[in-house]
Amino acid sequence: MSDIWSRIFWKDAIERAAKTAAQVLAAMLAAGQTSLLELDWQATLATVGTAAALSILTSVGSVRAGSVGTASLVPPGAPPDARDKDRAEPDEDRAEREEAPVS
């Protein structure tokens, strides 16, 4: 697991964990529908910390699954999602297709 010690891996993993923590904190605040002073901060921060730790563990678990040396599960050059077919095509092809008459 030499890839786990790269700077890029940890940069990716920490970025993902920070985003996860922010999302969970936002969800906890919204779910609580209460003022910041009435929120159970101990439970909220414990949940946020747990989510961030799970994000790091997911990144460690995916070290050999996706792009080498990163925390991504998606391999480089993975085909785009079929729902995003329009975004995967170059702009020229899209313009030609939109201008072509429908038969």
C-alpha cells in the first residue's frame, strides 16, 4: 500500500472528509430546525466526526480501486454516465447534432 503515503492521496482524502463533514453538519442543523444555541453540539459534532472518519476509511479502502495514488474509486478514463451523454461529446458534435433536421 505504498500509494496511501502519497501527498495527493491524503490531499484527496482530507478534501473528501471535509466536504462530508460540512454536509453532515448542514444536515444536522437543518434536521434540528432549532437555533444554534439549543442544538446538542456534543451529539452533532460526534456525528460529524464519525462521518469524516468514515470518509477517510472509505478513501483508504479505495486506494487500489480507482486512480493510482488518489482517494478516488473512479478509475481514470472511466466512461461518462449514460445520462450525461450530451456533456461527454465535444461542443462541435453537439452543435452539429442540434442543427441537424429530425427525420
